[in-house]
Amino acid sequence: MVIPHTSLPPKSPKTDPNPFAPRRYGELHRVTERVYILRNITNSSFVVGDRSVAVIDTQVNFPSASELLRLVRTVTEKPIEYVINTHYHWDHTNGNALFKKEGATVVSSKLTKEFMVIRAPRQKEFLSGRGFELGKDPFLPEKTFEGEMTLDLGNMPLRLFFAGTAETDDATAVHVPKEGVVMSGDTVMTGSFPIFGQPVWDEGLQGDGQWQKTIARLLETKPAHVIPGHGPLAYENEIQLLLKIEDFFTEEVGKRVRQGMTLDALLADLEPKLPAWITAIPVVWGNPRYAILRVFRGLTKKVGDKEPGWQLYKPSAMAHEAGEGGDMALKLSILKKATQDSSNDPDTFSVYAEALVDASRKEASVLEKGDFFQEARLSWEKGLALNKEHIPTLLGKGKFLTMMAYRGGDDPAAGMAFLRKALELSTDSHTRAQAEFYLGMGERRLGNEKSAHVYFEKALSLDPTFMPARMAKQA
């Protein structure tokens, strides 16, 4: 069992009520004398030995990886000897190349390296649809192992071992015996409803108890601290909650599958009966419906299924919305029909994309938002294919990409290019005000506050009533 903690886990960064205020992209916390964690969208950690440093997981994009490197250098100037990838997912491996330039050797299990090649195209497509501009494929591991491996940083041994199957089939854990720490990767997630597997692959919470067994292997090390792949540090309460969630869905979905329920019948029966302790868990990525679908797929899959994941089982966010009815569902339905009836009119694609982004705001889960985002991206692409200088499409896509970069700590350059093109072509004051404002948000993402305020002032000079610019300027 995990030893109950004697100090508070790192807190999540406070969210400013002003959505356009300057943001902090991750916080560094000291876990033990030699172990640190960067809390961000994805957690990274590093261990300082007498001779060198090891970095575990390297963030989702180049800007976040650069911030991780900067923070390592605020602690020590010792060489970064190793980078360790706990699994193949892009949000844990995309900064590998930056640390390779620092002289690090990239290490993973043999299976992780294989998955980084085989599963790269679909993984990239999946994350791109969720708003991440990913750039080049991650730098591949150079040193691999099967079973387990020991590395030493100078009086600081690290034990890397294959833990089993969890969110992915290649879960590696990193044990730091002298510090009483285990880095779990995405085997453990805390602070919000867990991601029990991505829809594009047949892995995750299968309903067979394997994930629970993988957690048990981590606990055999008797860690004082567990560093999860996402969320605050995990101690006894957090581990037990994760296991309780997994056991609940394994049992409840399994029971209904054995009764022969169809997916629709199962959802109709189980979702209204979800207990309050489940529905009260904050939603950021995963959600209860995804847990049901993941376990259902795991228990009903057949040999030879062509679809490797459970994407076909997942009702899209738009279908879910339409099933509930309401004005937004009707609006989306009408606009989608308009894009089919007026397939040569870029205006219809632009309006449809804007409506999709607006509808996404009703969804708490980033994965659910991604259904809207992916459809909006396709709509913008079709509009620009019809007219590469279509101002509403340039503005819409530029706003979206810039704000995704601002929220996720990514590079806003692609979005800002669309905004500049819209600004160059437009004579409409409100359109120009929007372009100027979002260019300012791009500069804010880059930390250029002086330039950001120049853009905010330009936006207000064009449209004094444009509230986002007022809010951004006051922040």
C-alpha cells in the first residue's frame, strides 16, 4: 500500500476568472531532495544524481519541453544523461529531440519504441483533432529494454520495469529506491476523471482486471510518492479512488454485458444510475460515458475486428447533442445540411465551423470537444479550398489555432499567420478588431506583453465595444 503522505501534494495552478489573462504553463514542485515534478497538461519529472540527471517524459510540444529544460536548469547544471519515456503517447514523448540536443540518451521499453513507429500516424491524427499542433514525429528511443533495466546517475540508481497493461499496452514505471518515488506514467492519473483509453486503439480499461494488476505491481515497491502521468501526486486516497472507479465500471458494465444488453440499452440503464461519487469527479479528458464504452468494447470485441479501437462505438459529441434536442442541435443540423446543399459556398463552411466551436464550449471533456474541433477543421479546410482568401474562414481558423496555442502552451505561429492574412484582406472594422485582438493573444502566449497590449489597443480603436480586448487589456 502507498504510504500516507506527510506533506501536501502540489496544487493545481489557479485559474484566473479572466479567460484572456496571462497564463502560467506548468509549475515545478520538489517531491523529495532529488526528485522534481513539472505539473502541466502532462506531468514530467526529473531525478538529480551525483553525476547527472534523468528526465522522465518530455511534454507534448516544443514550447513545453523548452520550459521543462529551463526549469531543470534552475535546479542543477549537471548533464542530462537520460530521457525515459514511460509509454508511447505523444504528450509524453514530443520533447525528446530537445533533450537529445542536450546530450541525453533516450530510453524506453522495446515495445514503446515499436509503438512510437507503428502507431504514430493515428496518434498524431487523434491529438491534432484535439487542438495540438504537433510538428515532427518524436525522436525515437536509442536504448531499449525488455522486462527491466537499471540506470545510475551517480549514487542514484533508477529501476525501469515493464509494469503491464494500463491506459496503454506498454506501461513502464520508473522506481527511484533511494527517494521512495515511482513515476507511473499514465498507469495512474489523478485530479479528474481518468482517461481509460483512447478511442483509436484497443487498449485501456478492458474489463479483465489487468489495469488493476498493473497498479498492484507499482505498489509492490512500497513508494512514499507516486508521480502520475496527469494530475497531482498520488497517495493512498488517490490510488484507492482510481481502483474504485475501475472496479465499478468493470463490474457494472460486465454485469450488463453478461445479461446480453445492447450498447444503447446498457447506456440507458447504467448512466442514470451512476452514483454521486462518480458524477462529482471533475471532467477534463475522460468521462463516465467513455469508461462505459471502453469496457463494453473490451468485453464484446471479436477476433478479426478491423477497427482496432472503439471509435465506432463512441457516439460523437454532435450525435449526443442532437439526441438531447435543443436549439444548438437544430442549428448544427441545419448548417451541416447547408454545407451539403451549397458545397461551393465557402460562407456556409465558415458559419458551420464557427457553430461547431461554439457548441464545443458545452462539453467539459477535451476528448468530446475534439469531435467538434475535428469537424470544424475539416469545414475550414473545405472553405479555404474553395477560396484561399476567404476572410471569415481565415479569421475563424486563425482564432481557433491561436487560442488553442494560448491554452495549451503551444506555438501560435500557424494561427497568427491566418490572422495576419485576414487583417491584410479585410476592410471591415469588427473583423479587423478581432484579428488584432487574437494577434495580441498570440503575443501574450509568447510572453511578449508589450506587443500584446499594442494589439489590444488597436482592436479597441477599431471597435471600442469589443469586450475580449477590454478584458485582456485589464488583466
